Amino acid sequence: MKRHLLDTHLIYWWMTADNRLGKATQRIIAKSEIVVSTASIWEMVLKNAKGKLPLPPGSLTEQLEAQGFVLLPILPRHIEAARSLTCAHADPFDRLLIAQAYDERLTLLTRDAAILELGLDGVAKG
């Protein structure tokens, strides 16, 4: 079974049943082992605290696990992998997701044009 790490916006679209997710990405999610980084949960909570992202009540972790998603902690080796990235991408959350995908041998699914334009192995349009 293919393993995918979802970018934060794809997780949010999944959680909120947003049409932007698209049928093709929904099929990928349904047929794959989906991994969610704790960095994405952290990013959503930070945006929520700034009033930029409404979140459902309750535990995000429990909601994601109830969907069958695997939660990936941020490990020291992921931080070291982010440090060694040669790509020119400034967003720290995106850099960490790229590093985690590489280190864990996951395919990062994203719609982020800045990430997709990097042409990195292990990154796919979701």
C-alpha cells in the first residue's frame, strides 16, 4: 500500500469536506496509508489562534486518528533532515514536511505551487 504524507491544507480540506480537495485526491486518500505530521496539527492550531483558520471543536488528534490516519511525531532526525535541505523554500512548516517525507520514505501530497515548482522527488500534486 502506498504511503502519503498530506500537506496541511489537504488535511484541512479533508476534515472540512472542502470541494477543493477533488475526487482524484479523495481516491488517493481512500486507497493509501495516510500519514499526518504533528507539524500540520501545530500549524493549524497556530493559524486558529490568530483567527485565520476555524477548527472543529474537540481534539484534532483524535479526529485524525478516527479517520485512520497515522500521526507522525517530529523527531530530531526530521529536524536534521530539514537543516540539510538544499531547496530554496522558506516556510518552516513546509520544509519540515518535505524533510519528514524524505526521511520516512513517504510521498508528500500537496497543492502548494511553491513546493511543486521545486521538482523534488517524493512530492506529488494532491
